[in-house]
Amino acid sequence: MSNTTEIFSSFVLIENITVSMIIIATGMFGLCSNGFAIVAVFQNVALRNSFGLLCFSRSVTNIGVLLIFLLWIAPMILL
């Protein structure tokens, strides 16, 4: 009985580490992408209109959500 519990426990640990690494990789990619989008909106003269403002605000909120996933959700899965 104890052996089965140890195997299940190690499988869950490996699964949690894998899921956490996927969340971290996706979050880092998202932060970079949204950061580039913010820079592109500020540097491109054609995006200094309402559409550019919508893109900027969406990127800022996306960064907020990604930071929550990176700094709260991923460590919580590991613990």
C-alpha cells in the first residue's frame, strides 16, 4: 500500500513541476509579446489613434494577468 502511495506522490510531483514550467514559459513569452506590442504602439505614428489606445490598454491588462500567473499561480502549483 505504501509503495503505491509513493509512486502516485512522485507522479503528482512530476506533473506539478511540468505544469508549472509550462505556465512559466507561456507567461514569459506573453510578457515579451505584450512588451513588444506596447513599444510598437508608441513608436508607430499610424497607431496614435483609438485603435492604438485599445491595443495599449489590452497589452497592459494582459501583462497584469501574466504577472499574476507567473508570481502567484505557478509557485502555488509547486507548493
